[in-house]
Amino acid sequence: MPPGDAAAADDDDAKQQKPPFTKRFTMGYWQMRGLGAPLRMMLHWGKFDAATTKTTDDGNDAWSFEDVQYAQGPDGITAWYKRDKKKMIEETNALANIPYLVDHEEKKTIVHFLAISAYLGQKLNFDEARVDSDQYARNAQIAMEVFDLRNTVRQLVYKFPNSVRSAEEFEKQLPEHLSACKKTYAKLENWLQFHDFTYFAKKDGVSSCDFHAFEMIDQHEHYQTLVSGYDGKSSLLSEYPRLKKFHEAMRNRAELKTYFESKEYLEFELNNHTLTKSWDGPGPAARKN
């Protein structure tokens, strides 16, 4: 065999022996940011993103993730409730819910946001595994605190009884909500000050709780632009230098560059707005005129 042919054959053999590019995770959520945003951030950071390069710096194939996005409308509702949820209940998880995460390597399906966040925190090495570690305890506490803040947003943007039921009520109650959420901001600011941390569970390293904390702060920065009298400069973070530093640190992380450039961050609605799109547009780039 000529030398050139031999070299080509060796290359072919090497390609055949190289592990195949595989899909590690599938995440399912509505076509919006909501609880899906922190999980997408984690998966982008973990280099499990199908949109990024399929080869890591060491030359090995990276695992990918699939982002299943259910449309906010009849088609998406049908796809989830009448097809995928029924199949999940029958085959993998009787608690079938959105968001969900399928770990194809472990052959597991996990549902509920906090459970998925904790699972990815372990799999992507954001969190310590020992339940008696300081990081584990700090991470769990902040995760709950931030979820409490998220629940106040649910009362503001969804049609619940005795809560906001119209765009007019939203605009009336938004300033009160922004004022009330400062209590949470003050607690989070004091937490960072007390520990002298940049992030919430580790001094200079990111934990799973940080992704949801960023998303909720980022959402509120957008909501601030919707109040009357907004001058284009005011920020809820102006009174909280530690929180501002945290928000900027997360926003500037190179590991999240692909996420912050994606349509999922730039174009998706912040939540599933069932009232009207007139009061909160397709994402943080939207501004009230």
C-alpha cells in the first residue's frame, strides 16, 4: 500500500475509534425563560450545549444537550399534556412535570426545578456532594430564599385568584412589588457581606443556586424598566453593591457567553404571560415606551 494510502487508512481507523458524539441531557420546558433559564445557563456552562463546538480543548468529544421547548399555545399544551407527559408517566417518572431533565447516560428522568438544579449541580461539579459541608448548606439555603422571591413574581405575572388579573392591575402593582422585593435584596446583600463572597455559596466559585439568583435579579432589572418615570439609568441594584457585583460577575462569565447571545435569553418572554404581551414584551431587550 502506498504511504499516502496508509496514512489515510490510519486516519480512517482513528476516526472510527473516536467515541461518538452523544446527547447527554434532554431538558424540557415551555418556550420562555422562567424556571428554564437557570437550567439552560447551567447546561451552557457545562459545555453540554449542542450549539457549541463538539470538541473540547483536550480533543475529546463533548456531550450535548437537547432543549425541548413547548410553545405557549395550543400546540405546546397538546404536545406536553397529551403526548410527552403521558409517555413519561407510563415509562420513566410517575411525577411527570415541567421542567424535566433526562440524563441519558444514567437513564434517569428528574422533574421539578429544585431537584433538577441540585442534580445538575452535582453532575456538573458546581456543588459539593457532602450534605454536612458548608457549601452544601449555603447553596440549599439560598436556593430556597431565591425560590421564595420567584413565588412573589408568580403572583404578579399569572392569573391567580386574588392576585394580578389584568394588565392594568399589573402596572398598578408593579411598583409595590419592586419595593417589597427590596427586603429580599437586603437579606441577600447582607449574606454576601457577611461571608465576604462574590457568589452565594462559594467565595469565588459558582454554585447551582447562583444561576437562579442571577435570573431573578435579571428579571427584576427588566421589570424596573416598566415602571412609570423610568429614566433609563435607575437600577434596583444601585443600593446593593454586593448584589450588583454578583450580577455583573455572572453576566461577564465566559462560560455563559453562548447563553447570553442565544435567542433563549435575548428573545424569550420572562414568564408565561397569560394576560397580554403589551405590558411585558418578548424579553429583557423589550422596553416600555
